[in-house]
Amino acid sequence: MLSIATGSILPCTPDAMQIQVIWDPEDDPAGNSAHVLDGGVTLREVDEVLSDPDSWVAVARSASNGFPLIFGKTRAGRRLAVVFEIVEEDPPVVVPSTAYEPARP
């Protein structure tokens, strides 16, 4: 069973919208939660990056799977890259697949 956590994002428009982030159970070794946690990133940090309006400015695509790739910061200032799949556009629903600290340029 999937759990859904809700956060807010501010896209490049004046109106705020809601985004839903879908996480598999943390004890599912093949799930997205376990994959993110294994990389040393918390689920909360991913939610923070996905809800950071500045993250949505620098959107790219993952070379490995073509999913959107967002670079952003957590509330504590940690820089992260988050790869996610968009499963619904309106209202926006996403499934993170991985997250990591990118190399400094």
C-alpha cells in the first residue's frame, strides 16, 4: 500500500498549488523510500526540495531514465538532486525515484 504526503510548491505563477508525493513503505526493499534512504537522504529532505519554489526553476531530465531532475536545497541548506516521475499533472502527483548530493561544480 502506498502512503501519500502532501506539501506545497509555488510554481512560476502567482497561484500556489498542492503537490502530492507518493512514498512506498520504508520496509519495502524495492520501494522508492528505501532507495532514497539508502543514499543517505531522508524522505523529509526530498519533500523539502520538491516543495521549494526555487527548485522548480532549474528543472532538467535524468540521463538514466528521462524523469525530471530537480536541484534544490533543504531547509537546512543541504543541496540535493531529486529524480521523480510525474504520475498526474492536475493536481500534481509525483513519485520520487532517487535523491543525492550532487558534486560541487
